[in-house]
Amino acid sequence: MGEELDGRSDIYSMGILLYEVLCGSVPFKSPTPSAVVVQHVTQAPAPLRSVNLSIPAAVEVVVLHALEKKREARPQTAKALAQEMKAAVLSAVAAHSTVPTEANLSPVTASSSAFTPPGVTIPFVRSSSVTGAETSGQESQNFSVVKQRTQRQ
């Protein structure tokens, strides 16, 4: 504190942004701005995976590295931070990647709430890429009901 700012303060700021994007909240919260400043200077952020278990451990390490209190301990450039993040993401993808098959794909259905913003109603989403001849009778009935409702509106 009290040191001249340089690009490494931007690395810290990017760490705060990454934390918020991945966890859904900022790492330091308090009712007053001065208390938040004190937290930034004196406290370590909660581990990302304590807030969101789906974050790969390697990505958590990169974000926490960007949030180091001592600027000498952070990545020294934005390029270095980007390279760390790219390596972390690629390792996480490699560790969890599988060849897509019918067995490991989750179909999206009309009742799926993932990716549907609050207040938005999606009338019908096909749960597979089958053609009309291959659909089940129930799926065809569901489509007909939704089609009728949509036409009335």
C-alpha cells in the first residue's frame, strides 16, 4: 500500500473480475467501502471452489495467483496471466473431455431451465435430432399441443 501503481495492479483487478464471473459475487463484501478496502489489503479471498465446486482446480489456482497481495507474487504481465489461464483451461478440458455419445449427452427438453432467463418461456425445444418418422408418439403429441398453443397466441 502506498506504492506507485503499475500494470500489476491491473492483474489484481482482472483477478477480481475473474473471481466475480466464476463465483457470481465479488471476493470481498462489506457494508462500507472503507471496510472493503481493508479486506483487500488484509484478507485472502475465499477459495473459488468453496463457492462454486464446478470450477476446475487449475483455474482456481490462476485466479488466486492474480489476487496475490504482493504484486511481485502475481503474474507480471497480462500476457503471462492469459497464458496461465489458457493452460489451466486446456488441462481442465483435457481431464474431463469425452467423445460425445448418446450415453453421455443430456438432452434439452421443454422443461429444461438451464440457459433460460427468468421470465422467458420457451414453447418447445426438440430433445434430439431425430426426424419425424423416428419420434415417439408422445413427443409428436407434445409438439402438436405446443404448436396449437403457439398458433393461438
